[in-house]
Amino acid sequence: MGDDFSLDQYRYDYEIVRSTAEQVIKDFGTHSIEIKFSGNPLTAFDELLQQLIPVLDSLSKSNPSKLSALLYRIDLEESKTRNLPSGKERFAQLALLILQREFKKVLIRKYFGEKGKG
């Protein structure tokens, strides 16, 4: 699961999608940010992505230190966020990186038995 990781093969796996949504909800919730999940694995990825983009945009303007703390909590490497474009595209790409990281956390726990971490 290196830098070439693609979540496409897991986007519609209900167990993985549900666990990833729970991880996103948990991580954002620690910063009092509510993220919702309908439970539909066919729309979950886009549903989460569309919720994260405006939250990230808002945080970057209103509370950059909270955004930094959130990214630290998610364990998103700074090197991956350093060269993102500016404007709305920045937050779309950041949201995608967050979802990829959260998927990785779930997959690592599932396949390597790291229960309770994250």
C-alpha cells in the first residue's frame, strides 16, 4: 500500500466503506466536526468527499490550526499536502487524500489485525 495506492477496488465493498466512514466520522468528530454517512456503499465515497471539501475549505479560513491538528490526527503526511493547487481544487484533492488515508487505516487493521488503533 505505497504511494500508488488506489481505493477504486474498495469503493463498493460495504464492510470497508462502512468502516472507512466510521473512521472519518471518528477522526472529524474528535474536532467537533459532524460528518454523516447514509449507509449506501454505492454513494458513500462521493457522499463523504462532498462533505469534506467545504469543511476543509472553511477550516483553512477560520481555524488553520484546527485543520493542522485534524490532518495530524488522520496521519496525513505533510509532504503529500505541501504542493496541492490553490482554490477549490486544493480542498477536493485534500479530501481525496484524507479518504485514501482513512481507507488505508481500515485496510491495515483488517488485513494485519491492528484492532483498536487509529
